[in-house]
Amino acid sequence: MSRATAPLSVAWDSADIPVRPAAHGALEQALRAGRDHGRKLLVPYVTGGLAVDGGDWLDNVRAVVDAGADAVEIGIPFSDPVMDGPVIQEASEVALAAGASPATILDDLRRADVGVPLAVMTYYNVAYHMGHERFAASLADSGVSAAILPDLPFEEVGPWATAADAAGVETVLLAAPTAPDERLPMVCARSRGFVYAVGLLGVTGERDALASSALDIARRLVAVTDTPVLVGVGISDAAQAVEVCSVADGVVVGSALVRRLLAGEGPAGAAAFIGSIRSALDASVD
Amino acid sequence: MALADPGPSGRFGDFGGRFVPETLVPACQDLEKAFRAAWGDPEFHSELDRLLHDYAGRPSPLSDCDRLSEELGVRVLLKREDLNHTGSHKINNVLGQALLARRMGKKRLVAETGAGQHGVASATAAALMGMECVVYMGEVDIARQALNVFRMQLLGAEVRPAMSGSRTLKDAINEAMRDWVATVETTHYCLGSVMGPHPYPWMVREFHSVIGTEARAQCDERLGGPPDIVTACVGGGSNAIGIFSGFVDTDADLVGVEPAGGAAVGRGVPGVVHGSKSFLLQDEWGQVSEATSISAGLDYPGVGPEHSHLATIGRARYESVTDAEVVEAFSLLSRTEGIIPALEPAHALAWVSRDRAELAGKTVLINMSGRGDKDVAEMMEILG
Ligand SMILES: Cc1ncc(COP(=O)(O)O)c(C=O)c1O
């Protein structure tokens, strides 16, 4: 009949989370340089291996770069994407069914020179299963600057961050509206490349209007960090991007772009959409 | 040994942890804090004990199986979780979590369900406490456990289909987590097994430890001590860890039984999905495999992290049985004891029956985690 009373609260021991290296990586350098030039930063998300009409998926990446992306997030599809809504889920299923894997996507990237820094976005098991060192090395080897692992929160990031830091790969951490004030500086202090501000309570997907939480979290973050703050999740069009960039340094645009790719709009459609956001952001700072 | 408090990192050896989107981290921390406080609070225990006794019908009996034992040459005892209100062990955990949710001021429960037993239990607790309840269930499971879908609806819950992936338990968990990411400020995620992010594997184990505590006392009285073997089916592993918890500090062998098509401990490698690190069926790139099992409640490619730990340190071992062996055990228990088991605990019996030569003369305690009403329609088709 043992119902031992556990101690009420035990502080987390963060000793095994390495301190962020002082030097900025290629992604953070590029984003800081853009911000220093008064530019609002635009990072589109493209699902790796997603080629709806049998084309080369890298053409989607090249198209958004030509349309003014400052960096590109490349999704490595995962079977169980819990932070993603229906559009990116579907894109992941389509890409996986077409044979996409971390190896095929990274091989493709190794051969491409897209001209801006790249960050892969995938789920932690992909990195864990391959092995932290091997995954970090294969990113670096493919010319990928950074990794975003949305199910690897600050407390669990230590072993991965140690390997990523050693390989020169920047680990971007997410900051969410639910975080109490004392948590944000800790997350920002470990995030490299940029701080990924989660714009709303929910998973990726388009929304009719900008959530008020997007401006709130951006305000709370820019007050505590000098690292570029980009808002993602829910940013759906040029007007929303401009609105949130009144506070944030930039935006990540995912589902709104991927929906167009799934609909077969291809590189031309991707370029037109991202180009419209680029122009609006540029006009907003003139 | 005793099953330990996994501490602030939520670790059972190398397994466990809290691998969730940043949005959910504060909620998991708050839940851990609330559970630690409640579990040390006599008031919470008396409230929970009263519900378990007056509402769920605990303690559940320990049944000797004379005719079955004679047929197998193994003395079999059943811990009768099938006699609990709602028909399975799941109610133990759900009453605990619903009380906790109420303490935390949350008025909405979301749950995932495979066989529908956890969904029914969650819907029941929500009805009892006047809460809103949404249950995610894979499309495949909605079809094969139609009775439980209707029960949930009758109890006032909304059942939402999970349409992605294998359309079973794994995908229902994905949907429940996505819901929780969007509603975390008002909603408690009532997770149905000893899996997920810290504190769930530990908290759910503690809520089910009542099974082991009762069974240990009942065995002491009936047998004069622990049985030779304690066995239970393992999906996420909640009914198994619940009964194991009463016997880890004895000499009894602890045996978890997995379905052959979802043997995470038997054939998985360490991986991270649904919030914790544990053995996981996955492909060469870490994509999670789709399990296949006749039993919707065990049709899951992962397993709770503490089972991975118990397997690694050798304190428990894990066997697997085929669907055909399970069907046979389902009929065997019905015929010899007048107890129609759920397909999930029929796995544990299937192992005992298959390996009876090796177990000859021993005393085996099986956790009869649920009753078979929900499976009768499916078995009608199979046994025709
Ligand atoms: C009767 C019964 N037993 C067992 C399980 C499997 O869960 P666990 O492994 O957590 O005990 C279920 C799940 O639906 C069930 O309904």
C-alpha cells in the first residue's frame, strides 16, 4: 500500500544543455544582415520531395528563392507530424509515397546550389534514429545550415544540440504563446539561426486572420532577444505577413504555399505567391 | 525493487522524457505539479478511493479458474478488471485524471481511443463530472468497435474520426495531440495508457497501481504469497504496469504479452514518438510503422517507456502471440469459465495456453483487463 508522497517540485537540471556557441552560423548571419539592411525576413517552407506533376521538387525551392526568400525551410516528411495540420500532413504523405526519405532529400540538396541558407524541418525521431552525429554531419555535408525539430523542446535538446553545434548546424528553437515570461529568455538564449515564434495556439495551417497571439508572442520575444524573431504557423497571406512584421523581424510561410504546390500550381505559382508577400513586405518598410 | 518516481526529467532509465511541441511544455509541467500535489494530498486520495469503490465497483475480485486450469495444467487466476464499471481497467486512470482536471480548472477532456474502452471511460467520467468530452478514434477502429462508438455518444461525448495514416490508435493519438496543442488552456488531455510525455507514463501507472495493490493482497490471502508468474497484455502497457506494480518487489516473473503485429518491445528499436522515448516499430529512416492486430486496443507500434526499461534491465519479459492464437484463447475462456474476455487480455491467456508445457504446474495470475462485449460482433464474423 505504498503511496509515497513525492517531493512537490524539483527543478530541472539543465546542466547537460550546452551553451549556444558565440559565433553565428550561415543562417543567422544572413538573417541578421537582412535585418540590418532594414529588410523584413521571408522564409518559405517547402516539403522536400513533393513534386505533384512529376517535376523536380527543387524547382519549387529555386522559385521561392528567385521570388525573394531570405532562407528556405525544407520539410523532411515524417509519418506522424503532430505539429502539422491537414495540408502539410497531406504533402508529407504524398512525398513519402513518392519515395522521399532523409537520404533522397539531402542528396538532392547536396547537388543543388540555391543561393540562400537552408534549414530542414523534421521531427526528432528522424534525427534520433539516424544518430545525432550522423544526422548533423549529413545536414552539414548537404549544405544545410540549420535544423528545426518541433517536438524537441528546450529541456530535451541537449544531446542533439551538442552534436549539431559540433557539426556547425544551427538548432532553431520554437517559442510558444503558452510560455510563461521566465521561459522565453532561456529558449532564446539557446536558439540559433532565429527564434521561431509560434503565432497561435494550434498546428500549422491557414487562418482567415492573423491571431492576436502572433503579435503578442513577437512583442514578448523582441523584448528579450537580439536574435531575429520570425513568426510562423498560421501566416497565410501578404497582409498577415505585413501585420505581424510590424513587430517581428520576419515570417515563415508554410501551409499557404504548400497548399498551392499540392494543387499543382508548381514553381510558377510558388513564385507568384511568395513574390506577392515579398513585395508587400518591402513596400511596408519603404 | 519498486517502480520509481521518474523525477523531473521523466526518465525510466534511458526511456521516457517529454518530447512535445513547445506549446505543450508548460501544460505538461503544470500537470506534473498538480499530480505531485494531488498524489500527496489525503483529500485527493479519499475522493478517488470513494469513486473507485462506490462508482467503479472496486475492489475487483480475484477468480480462480478451475476448469481452465485443469485443461491447461497450469493454475490460472484472473484479476477481474473486466467487472469494473464500463468494462475494463481504463476507468481507474480516467477517474484519477478527471478529478485532477477538475482541480486544475479544466472543463474539457480530449482522449484517444483504440478499442473504445478508454473513450467510453473518458466519456463516462466527463458525464459524471459535467465536463465536455471529445474522443478521437481511427476510422478503422470506428468500424470494428461500433458498439463503443455508440456508447460514447450515448454518454454525451463527441467521437471524431482520425483519417490519416493507418487510421488506428497511433493516428488517434496524433489527432488528440493536435487538438490539445490548439486548446491547451481549457482542455486536459486524458491520455489512456502509460505513454506520452512526462508525467503521463508515471501518473497513469500510479492511477492503475490499485490493480497491483489489490491483487497482491488477494494473492497473499488466497495463495499465501505471490504467484509464480504475473502476466498481462501490452498495448501502451497500462493494465500490465498496474498489475506489475504490485509484484515487482517479489520473485514473480513478470510477462507482458504483445500482439505479433505490434510487438514494440519484441521487435522495435528505441525511438521517439508521441512524447517519449521507448521501443518503437519503425523503418530504416525512423518513420513509424503501422501495426496490425485483431485487437484495436493493442494495434499500436509503440509501448510505454517503463516497459522498455523493465525489458532492458530484465525485470520483465515480453512475449508475442498471433491473432489466431488470440481467437482460440477468446473461445477457450468463454467455454471453460463462462467469461467472455476482451480481445486484449485474451492475448495474455493465449500466451499461457500456447506455452502451457513450459508453465506446467505453475501458478499464473492474468490481468483480465476487460470484457468481450465490444468484440462479440467482430468475433461473430470470424467464428461465424
Ligand atoms: C480491455 C483492454 N485491455 C488492454 C488495453 C490496452 O491498453 P494497455 O496496454 O494500456 O493496458 C485496452 C485498450 O483499449 C483494453 O481495452
